[in-house]
Amino acid sequence: MPLAGTLEKLYARRRFGIRPGIDRVRCILERLGHPEHAFRSIHVVGTNGKGSTSAFLSSILGSAGYRAALFTSPHLISFTERFRINGREIAAERLMPLLDTVLAQAPAEATFFEIVTALAALCFAEEHVDIAVMEAGMGGRSDASAAIPGILTVITPISLDHGDYLGATLAEIAAEKAGIAEPGTPIVTARQTPEVQGVIRERAAAGGNRTAVEGLDFTSAWGDGGTLDYRGIHATLSGITTGIPGRYQAGNAALALAAAEVLDSIGIPVSRDALISGLGDAHWPGRMELIAGQPPILLDGAHNPAGAAALAAALEDHRYRRLLLVAGIMADKDSAGILAPLARKVHRAYAVTPAVERALDDATLAGILVQLGVKAIACGDVANGIVSARQAAGEGDLILVCGSLFTVGEAKAWLTQTRFEGIRG
């Protein structure tokens, strides 16, 4: 892989860990000549649904005729997944010299994600994109992506996560997430708890940000035949097909549609046809992604209790005799909280240890599953967990792989015989 040597230099930056703040990335961008000013950006923040919402919105903008970029993290299999233009990853050959340039300008203490964020800005500027959808890493106003000015902020559902960095309460986390919004720019937000919605409302009032709120200004619901109905800020759409599967995608799709409507109102035209075709053409791997076979394997990146609850509800749309679970979770996550919504649906579980730092060991995870009333065995690595589940599966069974995006990425790489680059950040 042409990027391999340069990526080793980048991966070495992981020793700096996570350092909230935007001064270092601003320094890099200044040294690069402020590439972030060459295009318009949309920030997507929240706890769950950021990736899917970003993918929907980017696809809509591409369908509207824009050269639309998408920056996301982490990647499932390959580093280049983080940088897309109109649905296509930037080639490794194209990224390599740009990454070399960013590394040469980065302060010695700049972190992995700060450098990757600056790389996205330089890459999108060099590729002459019109507009970029920028998914925040985990935060908001202190996230590296906040160094890139946004014309719109989209806030997906917020729940407790990354408390060591974002705050111990929902109110603290919501203040951090919503704080990324530039004064005077619009905010589109998902349904939130009253506590979170109150924080967003206060932040919007202080910054002069007009808001569009799911449930008040726009709504969505599944109609007959598994299509989506949307009542928006201006548009009303019925019978929409969504390209990303999963019952829980209704809210993410509605957020993207509402964001596109807001963009249309501030001088970035998006037609009705683009709303419909963009939603249908969207793709987001590792989220309710079904790998055909006997038995079929369902991949989903749910990695916190709220995401797992949504996954459990989405399983109602799948027909199967028995559900066999292959689970791998990071050690700093609420493992019991993630597994609890799924426990009553699972016939047998196969606990694994993903090949990344922070992974919870399979024996400990198996013990947690047993405490939840699930028959579980420790299987070592992800591949062995899938092999074990396949050997136990019978006709009509479904294998579910979940617990972490890293677990899903490693599983997909093994299933497709692709080189896996399991890097946090």
C-alpha cells in the first residue's frame, strides 16, 4: 500500500492520546495556508447516528449537483475510508503526498486526530470540493474539527459517552457538543431528552442560532412497504426508499433531509428530487449490513447502550430461527449496558477480543454475558468467534457481529479477505 510508510509516522502520533482543544490543529491549518477556507463545511455532532446522518446528507448534496466531501472517523477497514468525495474514497496515491505535507507542518505534540482533520481540510481544498460534511470525532467545541468553520450544525441524539473527556452529566456533554456551532448559523437537532434540549436551546439563544427540532419542525415515520414518510420544514415526502437499512435510520434520514432544507434556505439550493434520490443512494458500511450466506451475518457498529437498544429494535425486521452473537467491546465502554438490550434475543454468544488497544478481553466479556443470562464462550480473536458461530449455526439462524466499530471492521476485513487497519481516532 503506497500510504504504508507515511501512515506509520502518523500512527506514531497515537502516543499523545486524546487532547481536547483546537489550538494545535489551527496551527497546522495556518501553516498550510488555511485550506479550510476553500470550501463550506457542515458539522455533525452527537453520540449516535453521526456517521449515517453524515452519509445521508453527503449523498443528498451529491445528488443536488455539488462536489460533496465527507469526513468521518474511525474507519472500518482502511484509512482512506475517512475521506470521500461524492461517495468515492480518495485514492491512497493521492493522499500520500498530502499527508506528508501535513506531517511536515504539524507541531511535535499534535495528535493523530488533529493531523487527520487537517489532512481532510487540505485534501478537500486540493480536490476543489464545494461543500464538506465533517463528522466530529467525539466532542464539539473542543474537537479538532471545530477548527474548521461551519455554516450549519447538525446534532444527532446525545447520550452519556466519553465522560472522561466531555463531562459527567448529559447537560455537560450537550454543552460541549452544541458549542461547536458558529454564532448566527443554523442548528438542526434530533429529538433529545428535555435536559439536552434545554441546553441546546440556551446555547442557540446565546449564539443567535435559529434551530430546527425533530418532532417540532420536522418528523419522519415508516410507512407501508418499509418506505419513509417525511414531513419537513417546507417539504412533505412520502414513500421514500433509504439506502442505509435499519429501523433506527428514520431519525437519521429526517435529520439529513431537514439539514438539506435549511441549506436550501441559506442559498445552497437542494431540489426535491435530490432529497429523494440522495436518500436512496446513500451507503454506510457496518450499520445493519447483511452479508449473504448460510448462515447470513449481520454487522452493526452499535457501541453504547442507546445504540444497542436501537439495534435490538431493528432486529424485529429480520426473520431468523436463532440469533448467534459475536461480540467484542472496548474496555472503557459500558459492556453490560451494551449487551443488556440484546441479551433476551440471543441463543448463544461468542465473546472475542478485537485486535486494537483498549479491547476488553474475551474471557471477561464472556463472564458479563453469562451474568446477563446468556450462554457464552470466550473465543479469542474475531475470526475465531465467527468460525465458532458458523459451526454452531443451523438452517434459519442469523449471526450478529456487534459491540464496537473495531469488531465490525475486523470481521468485515476477515470475511472479505482485506487488510485490516484497526486504528483508533
